[in-house]
Amino acid sequence: MAFDTQFLLILISGLFTSLAASLLGAFVVVKRMALVGDVLSHVALPGIGLALLLNIDPIYGAAVFLLAAAFGTWFIEKKTALPPEAIIGTFFTATLALGVILVPHEELFESLFGNLFAIGFKDAVLIVSASVVIFILTLLLARRLTLGIVAPDLSKSAGFRPDFSYLAFLLLFALSVALGIKLIGSVLMGALTILPAVSARNFAWSLKSFLIFSVIIGVIITAIGIIISNVFNFSPGPSVILSGIVFFAASLLFTRK
Amino acid sequence: MPARWARRRCFWNNESRIMNSGNHKNHNHAKTEHANPILDVRDLSVSFGKDEVLKGISFQVKEGDFLAIIGPNGAGKTVLFRALMNLIPYDGEVKWRANVKIGYVPQKLMEKAELPLTVREFFVLKSKNLFFKDKQIVNSIFHELKSVDIGADILDRQLINLSKGQLQRVLISWAILGHPEVLLFDEPTAGIDIAGEESVYNMLHKLQDERGMTVIMISHDLNVVYRYANNVLCLNKERLCYGEPSQALTNEQIKRLYGESAFYHHLH
């Protein structure tokens, strides 16, 4: 196993990315938006394409498109009776079409499944600091978001604004997907968000234990996945996801219902 | 059945008669001389698109009142509650006394089986604090659970594992946490056994006596209305009757409100 700088940068950025993604993922699963996350992750494509054309960092391109889609979803959901998955599905098809036109073929595949770009020191700093911010904001949002999910009317009657916590949540989710693009690709980022939470849910007995286990599992599967990918020379994305699947299978043995 | 609680406030009788004859202005004037209402609703209308769900509803609630709101399914009872709490846009006037604190008991929570929330965590969600422990809430949880007659061992159970009756009590104690002056109580249509229901009303009454709380309740049980409410509002998109139950709730009114079949059902 080669402990070169590139490996360390990937490992560290990966761990922090998963820290933020797996905490958000707990709420994604609870809000029944698991597939929404998956779909949202494709929205990044045209952003990546444009960024490549304009020669800027693809994370920024992806982030702009993801944030716009997240805000658009929230806005349209507020104005119509459409469920979020249908709205994001609409964004997704539009952006996928744009993405296929904008992103060169070989890079299209890699931006979906990761391993496209080398992680530089600057990237690692960006990913780590943004992940820490997302993680903290999500923690601060947790109570409001949960009450908004269980009982929006109770939340409003207590003087809170559940629609704003939902918007904040969507934007954080979009940002976290953007962060994962270089590392494990946009498709697999959706999976990294969900997998720790579904495993954790199987044996959680409270909200707190659910969130803690989700984060711990996220960090563990990312570490294992990245180390294995380095040893066998896979790309880290699929390897992280497969280790997540193993955890999920194991969690089925401990299911409390 | 004698309306024990309603009788206590028999001065309502005359007023409600005036009310039924449709003479709003005199009525309101007479009442404000007794006490400032805690809630004054005038000409409240709510529309969803082209559907007018509530039309020109007016009523007043005074401190310590127990107002029952009754009406068939789809009459707009819950919509009225949501308008009172300013959760939906409406026309007309909803005037609460300044700085009044309102507790709300919804019919049910969304069935979110994927959320492993415990009763304790559910209480903490009411905290204004985003992250840190809220000592005030933690301390009052026990006190509130006691007032709804449930033991503290329920705190570590998950919300989704509670029976309907237990959940209702938890929702009530959640609502009265922080001692609101007014309780809006949306009674579940079904699913709680009679014995359980009985004690919920007694409990509400105890709370009302101890804390001087005002209760506005959506009810599906006319017996409850006669027994506990000192004022009733019959609703079917518009106001069909309003006043002291034994006066306002005539057989005619009940028939108008629920139709023949329900009328017989309720009297048996």
C-alpha cells in the first residue's frame, strides 16, 4: 500500500465528505427523499461540463447547478402540489440532456462515477472546510428540521419556519453532493448519502443514536472503501459504495422494528 | 344529561339567544362589558382556489371558556384552527389578546415510521435552542407528563410505538409545555376507546381549572359538548349555530348540521 500524498489527500477529503453527507443522509432517508438524492446528484453534470469548457474547477460548476436545482425544487414544491421527487426528476432530465451535450464523452462517465480529477492540496482544504461547515449547520438545523418533518403545523404553531429549514436542508444537501464529485462522482455521492443512514436506521433506538451511527458508519465505510481502492487500484467511488452495501447487509442482522 | 359545567355560566343563555337571532352587534357590545375576549373572530373566510371552505365566521372566546366546535366531515373545522393560528391565508379578522401563548394539539402526527424519535426527543424539539440542552424544557417535561397522567417511563419510548391514547396525551403535554393561556385541541375522529376519551376530557377540565386555561376544541361527540363546553360553534362552511350548548344545539340544528341519520345515531 502506497501512502503517498495523493492517497492521504483522497482519504482525508473522503472522510470529511462522508461526515457531512452521512449526517444529512439521515434526514434524506427520513424525508423519503433517498432517490431524490440520487437524482439530484445528476443535476451537477452540466455544471461540470460548463466548468470544464470554461476551465474552472468543476466543483464550482456543479455547486451552482445543484444549488439552483435545490432552490428551484423548494420553490416549485411551495407553489404547486407536485412532490419533490417529480420536480427534481424534471430538473434531472433537463440537466442530464444539457450535460450530455456539454461534457465530453470520456469525462461524462468519470464525472458520474468519480476518479476524474486528481485531488490537490487546495481541493482538500476546500472539501474539508466546506464539509465541516455543512456538518455544523446540519447539526444546528436538526431540531427544526425534525419537527418540520414530524409535524409542520406544530412547528409553525411553536413559532418556527419549517419551510425555511427545509430550504436550508436542500441547499446543504446540494453542496455536499457537489463536494463529492471529484472524489467519488455524482452518482455514487447520492449513494454515500443514503447508505450510512439506512444501515443506522436498522438498529437505532432514538434520533440521537440514528444520527451518531449514521455518521460513524459513513466515516468507516469511506475509510475502508478508500483503503481497499488504493490496495487493489480501483477507483474509490464504487469501492466506498460496496463497503457501504456490506455494512447494510450486516445491519439487517440487528434490525429492531 | 345535565350540563354541569355549562350551567355555571348561565348568563350566556340570553346572549346566545340574541346571537341565534343574528343580532351580532348588540351581542358583541354586551359581551365586551363583561371582559375583554381572549379571541375575537370577525367575518373570517378561507378559500382554497375557487373553493370557499369557510364563509363569514364570527365568534368570541373569553378567558376560561371551553368552546366546542362541531360539524360534519369537511365542514372546515381544522381549517378554522389553522386560520386561528395564522398558518394559512384568510380574509376577515382574527384578533388574539396581545402576547397570548397558544398550545396546539393536532389530530395526529404524520406517520413517519422511518424516524426513530423518542418522546423525550420530541419534547426537546420545542426548545428555542438549536443545539444545546434546554434546562427549562427538561425540567418541565416531568411536570407536564404528570398533568396528563402518564409516567416518566414513556420518555424513552419511540413515538411510533405509542398507542393512540398515549400519543394523544403526549401531544397534549407537548402543547401545554410552557403553560399557554389557550389550548387548541383537534380531537381525533376515532381510534381512542371510550374509557380513554372520558379521562382525557376530565383531564382537560382539571387543567382548565388549575391553570385558568381557555380551551377551544374540535369535537365529534355531542355528549362531550353538552357536558363540558360552555359555548358551542356549529360549523358547516358557515356558522350554523353559536351559543350555550343547551340553547344553541337544538334538535333542529343537529339535524341541519349532520343530517337525519346522524341525528338518530347521536341520540341513541
